[in-house]
Amino acid sequence: MTYNTEQRTALLSFLTENPDKTFSAKQIAEALAGKNISKSSVYRNIAELESEQKIKRVTKAGCHESFYQFCDNSACKNHIHLSCTKCGKIFHMESEQTERLVSDVEAADGFEINRAETTLYGLCRDCGKN
């Protein structure tokens, strides 16, 4: 049974305020340091939120650290995500583009894509200009 503790509430609040970003457990602990949340509480709550599918674990190329993104809202459930490898920002692929990509792959390869678990990596519009 999961309890809505003060620490869990603060962690969820932080993540829901930043749905377009990913954070390591260390970054989350640092961001919540002023709220009297221990690192062990952050790690415990991350594990619980991940098992409840409220956050998802994201890995980045060339990095051994895990990152987490809030995904417990309807906007994330049916979107393929785009992740900028330079600034780390996360975007939802627009519905029309997602539908076209998914239907093309399914028709050509007979492969069913899990949208909520799919992330494409590259450079966002702002980072690609630099």
C-alpha cells in the first residue's frame, strides 16, 4: 500500500511541474533539498512511482545514470516522445505525425509500437540551430 506522505507529495509536485524534462534521482534530491526530503526517501518514492507507472525510466546514450520523466497524464499515454540529446528537453510528437509513423510501421513490418514507451532522440529546433 502506498501512502501519500509529505515527501511523496513534494516529489510528485516537482515532477508534474516539469513534465517536459527528465531528471536523475540525484537531480531530484538536489531540487527538493529545501523540503527536508532525504535521498533515501527520493529513491524509495521513485521506485514506487515507477512501479505504479506514474514515471518512466529513461536512459541516455553514453550515460550509465537513469533519468525519470513524469508520465501519469493522458497527454503522455498515446504520444511518442522526442528527446533532445543536447538540452534534454522532452517533446510530444504531434498526433498526426505519430499516427502516420505508427500506421506505416505496422503496415510495412507488422510491428506494434508501444507509444508510451517510445522515445526518438535527436536535436530540437533550438539546439539544431547552434
